Amino acid sequence: MDDKTRTELEAATFRRLVEHLRARSDVQNIDLMNLAGFCRNCLSRWYQEAAAEKGIEMSKAEGREIVYGMPYDEWVARYQTEASPEKLAAFEVNRPKDH
């Protein structure tokens, strides 16, 4: 597979993942972190870091809006629920070391 095709497939896969996460607003970030070790905020940070590597300035808010499909504060107000003590405890055990 050539590099151009691989990049196109990776981009399509990323767009599909973001679309899926937008549709599954019932899945909380803490659930993603506890199960997979990353969440929507991680994706938005990775996007922001990739932009910076290309010399593109992007704020945290801009990166998050790309992933969430709306301003982060709006998503939190609409969809975020309070994490249970069990989920918070699991997060402390499973939290990625780079956070």
C-alpha cells in the first residue's frame, strides 16, 4: 500500500471514530479511560499535537471542538454525568502515566 492511500484510510478511520463517539454521547470519557486508556480529550490533544508538528497553531478548545462536534462546555452541559466513586477509583488505578 502506498503512503497516500494509507494516509487516506487512516483519515477516514479517524473521521469514523469521531463520528461514532459523537453518536455515543452516553459513553462517558471516564468509561473510555477506564476501558481503553484514552478518551475524547486525549484524541483532541493528539489532534492538537499533530497540528503543532505541522506548524499549525490550535488551541485546546479548537481541538476539542473538532472531536466533540461542538464547544466542550456545551457537550459537558448536555451529556456529562457525575462519575461514581467506583469509576473514579478505577481511574486512579488505570490512569495513563502520561496524564
